[in-house]
Amino acid sequence: MKTKDKMLKGSLLFVLLAALPLSLQAKGNASTGQEKSKVCVACHGTTGKSENPTYPNLAGQHASYLAQALGDYRSGARTNRVMAGPAANLSNQDIVDLAAWYASQEGLRDLSIK
Ligand code: HEC
């Protein structure tokens, strides 16, 4: 690869990283996330496996996906009447902690269609 290409790639990466919301850069703590997930249990189950198919399973999902989803509900980029409330007052740290908790749970291992 040419040096110029490498430099271009490097600066693109820098721009992309700088544009990432803080929520994706901060480190989450799963046990703190578990504490914070008490308000989520009614719909998403104690470990993120919901008994009710209306509510998506969160257990075992990628932390970055969960953080992205929560950040999007908070900002309004993803609109959902039900999730707008629980996401509205989450801090970036809450988001990464919750994401770490659900990502650390067993679930979503088999994504094959039966
Ligand atoms: C009153 C029920 C309810 C509560 C409480 C609730 N959720 Fe949800 N949640 C939902 C519903 C319904 C959806 C699906 C919304 C959609 O289609 O976008 C959802 C979607 C999500 C998603 C996106 C899942 C995906 O696969 O894209 C995440 C992440 C999430 N919730 C996390 C949380 C967290 C964390 C909390 C607690 C702070 C919480 N939810 C509290 C009902 C709830």
C-alpha cells in the first residue's frame, strides 16, 4: 500500500473515531449495569431474555449494538413510544454499563432460522 493511501486511511479512521459518541468509547461495567437494569426487567426479563415476544431479547447481544440502540432512542434517531421513556434520562455511563450487563448474559447464540 502506498504511504499516501495509508495516511488517508489513518486520517479517515481518526475522523470516524472522533465522531463516535462517547457512549461507545467509555468502558461499561456489567455488575453496575445489572443494578441499573432493574427498571428494564419488567419488559426485558431479569437477564435480558424476555418471556413476552413483544419485547426484544437483549441477552448476549453485542455491547456496541445495545449502546448504539440506547443512544439512538435517547437522541430520537430511533423512535419508539415505549423505549423513549426508559432511555430518555440515561447517561453515557449508564448506557455502556447496561450494554455490558446484557452483552455478558447467555443468549442470542443461535441465530439460524428454523
Ligand atoms: C415498558 C417496557 C420496556 C421497558 C421498561 C424497557 N424496554 Fe427496552 N424495549 C421495549 C420495546 C417494546 C422495545 C422494541 C422497540 C423497537 O421496536 O424499537 C425495546 C427495545 C430495546 C432495545 C433495542 C433492542 C434491539 O434488538 O434493537 C434495547 C437495547 C433496550 N430496549 C434496552 C432497554 C433498557 C436498557 C431498559 C431499561 C433502562 C429498557 N429497555 C426498558 C420495551 C421496554
